[in-house]
Amino acid sequence: MSRILFAWELGGGFGHLGPFRPIAEALLARGHELTVAARDVQSAATVFGALPLEIVQAPLCVKTYNGLAEPPLNFAEILMRYGYFDAPQLSGLLRAWRGLLDIVRPNVLVADHAPTALLAARGRKVALAVTGGAFCVPPPVSPTPNMRHWVNVPAQRLANSDEAVLRVINSVLPSATRRLGALHEIFDRVNWFFNGVPELDPFGPRDPSSFLGLNSGAAGSALPQWPEREGPRIFAYLNSDYRHIEATLAALAASGASCVIYLLGATPAIRQKYQGSNLVFSADLLDIDRAVTESNLCLCHGNFGTVVEVLRRGKPLLLLPMDLEKFLTASSVERIGAGRLVHPESPHPDIAGALAHALQTTSLAEAARAFALKHREPSVDTITASAARRIEALAQGQPE
């Protein structure tokens, strides 16, 4: 029996939790103890349900920093927004993560977008792994690259940002801990178990063996209740914080398609305004496998877990990203021809036009089906078993 700590620190949505749920079940069935340190404990409780594991609050930076250059351009500038430009704050976060490691005493730390947990574990006798989307691990280059490829960025800005964050990190590491020479060294001696496939890696190409395959996991269980009408079906997984949410809902209502929507943060007023004969809202998180299988098109913000499930089922996407991570995921989908992207920096996007295009363009559905066929193996069960075995091997001190 081994102790395994799953850490989720940065990012939002169920996509950081859902893919680990079946792996957690497999590890528990093998007799291991699991603790989940979650950024959002409510979401963790929803995803892991009654599984016999512990859920604790992950140490987080709750401060807001003004005066930083907008928007963030590389990994360093993302970290700045989470305490990595503030030595006292980062020192406190590291101390909290080290305290959690002392309490749990894990044999393996599995991190999903949790760089501070990995830093806290440096120098300890604990095996390290990362899971989740490949976006969370920058490539081994210095400085970390510009992630907004459409913006012309002076190379010196990227180098300055990396150097500033490195100075803060090295100033707060314990004296006996080896200093970092480059920001990507946060992930040195860490095993990579990325969800997805190499085509979805924004920093690719990387070793294909680092990717588990198309595994989205599970988060919800509600069955979609489709409006009874002819025509295409659209499954939408949306967030009420999206700045064009009303335009999106209006486009769906006017599309004539049968629409089932899970809207995170939906108010009674917005439900009443848009629900109609062809559009219904689900109050509960949907069984995404069922919803995607029964649909012709998926609308989402580019949440990695949702995208993986939709592609696994060979369905096209209309993507409305809200942040850089989701934009890069959406760009990968557009690059393989399986979806259309609405740029997040467009002030007045034609969402109705994009929706009509996605419904009418058969090449999107054909590319999605071809992608699913190409990646039909390994199966989800095989992915789950393989990931559990690899984590178990790390816990036992064996080469994975």
C-alpha cells in the first residue's frame, strides 16, 4: 500500500479533476491511499463523490497583483499572477505545501497544474509526476516561449520575465535545495503522464510516450433531455462569466437546432430568457459521454477534458475560449480541422455566423471522425490501467 497525493493548484473547471477520477478508482482498488489537494474543493467533491479518499484545500495565492503587463505572454508571466513575483507570498505557499507533504507523507505526488507543489517537493524522497494537459508544462527552453503567437514580442521581455520569477523562486527555496538555472527546471526529474495526444500539445512535438491518450474521465451523471424536434443536436458546456454569453445563448436559441446546455453559474433570469421549444438547460452536470454521443456539435470554451471527450467521440466543436490555456487547446483543434475557433480578443464576434458555419461545414465532422479513428486505441480502460500501473511503479521505486 502506498500513499498518493494528487495536487491541483492553478486553472479552473472540471477538466483538472475528471480525467483523474477513473485513475483514482483504479489506485484505490489496488489498495492505495489517496489524498486530493484541490484548488476548488466543491468541484473535487462533485467529481470524486463517495470514493474513499481525502479531499483537502490546496494552498493558493489569493492576492491580486496590479501593474503587471497585460496580457501574460509566457509561463513566467502566468506565474507572476499567482505569487511568483512576491517573495513573501511564494515563501508562504511553499511552507504550506511542505506542511501538507509532511502530513500526507506521500510516496508519489501527482501534480495537475501545480508548480508550487512540485517546488515544495524538491529534495524530498517522493516520486513526482505531472498529469493533465501539456499546456501546464513548458518546453525545456529558456526563456519560456511566447504563447500568444499572433503578438510580436521582444525576446528581451520574455527573458526578463523568466529571470524575475527565477530570482524570487531561488530566494525562497531552502538553503539545502538546489537552485533553478531555468524556469523549466521546475519539471526536472518529473514523470510526464499527459492527458490527450501529441497533436493537442501547444509546445510539441514531444515524446509520444508522455501522452496517455484520449481520456476525459467523468464529472457528471445527469442524462441529457433533448427537446423533441427534428434537426441537428447541439450540446453546449458553457460558463456564465463568458463575456459574450448572451450572444451565444441567443445564437443557439435562433439556430433551430435541438440544444441542451449546461451553463455554469446560470441564474433563473437567464434560464427564463433563453429556454424555449428548442433549448433546455440542465441544472446538473451532464454525463458528457452520453451528451456528446447523442449530439452533432459541441460548443464549449476549450476546457481540455471536454475537448478530449468530444474528439474521442468523433464530433466537431465550436470553441469559445476564455483564457490562454483554452485558446491554445482550441487552436490545436482548429489546426487538425475538427473545429472552429472564435478568437477571445474579438470585441464583437459573429457567434451566430460561426455556429451556422460549424453546423453546415461537413469537413469539420469528417476531420473529427478521422481523428477519433486514428486515436481509437488505447481505449479508456487501457489508459486508466496503464496510468495506475505507472503511478504504482513510481510509488514502489521502480522505473515506470
